[in-house]
Amino acid sequence: MTELLTFILCAYGLTQILVYGKIFSRLRPKKGKLGELANCPMCMGFHVGWILMLLSPFTELFSFDVTVFNFFLLGGISSGTSYILTMLFGDDGVKHEHKLD
């Protein structure tokens, strides 16, 4: 369970840096399909997930078999959790909306 939580936090952090990080703002495409991918935490999260799967044999933080099945599962876990965490947390902390009746 600890490995999965570590994977999720790594995926979220990397996704945040790639989608919103100032360091990549000049490299990040703005238009077209690549622009959509580069600015979407759900899309980028999927790709971060399978890339982390490929990197797992080189780290002691988590260990996943490199298989086609894990490609989709870890991509999906990374995509979903990165999106959820992005919707919950922003630069100013926990996001919340006030609805006026």
C-alpha cells in the first residue's frame, strides 16, 4: 500500500510540474493536440503513469512489473488521482466554492 501511495504522489508531483511548472512554460505547446495534452492534468497524468512504470526498475520507491496490463492500470491510476488532486488543491491550498443563494 505504501508503494502505491508513493507512486500516486510521485505521479501527481510530476504531472503538476509538467502541466503548470514555470520551468516548462517555454517548452509547453500552446495549440493543437500536443497543446491539449500538455495543459491537461488528466492526459499528462496518464503518460506520467506509464513512464513511471518504465522507471520503476531503477528506483527503490516502488516496484511494478513492466507489462502492457500495468501500462494501462498505472496510467489510469496516475491520470485519475492527478486530476482529482488537481481539482482539490491549488496554489492557495484547498479549493472551495461559496454558493450564494
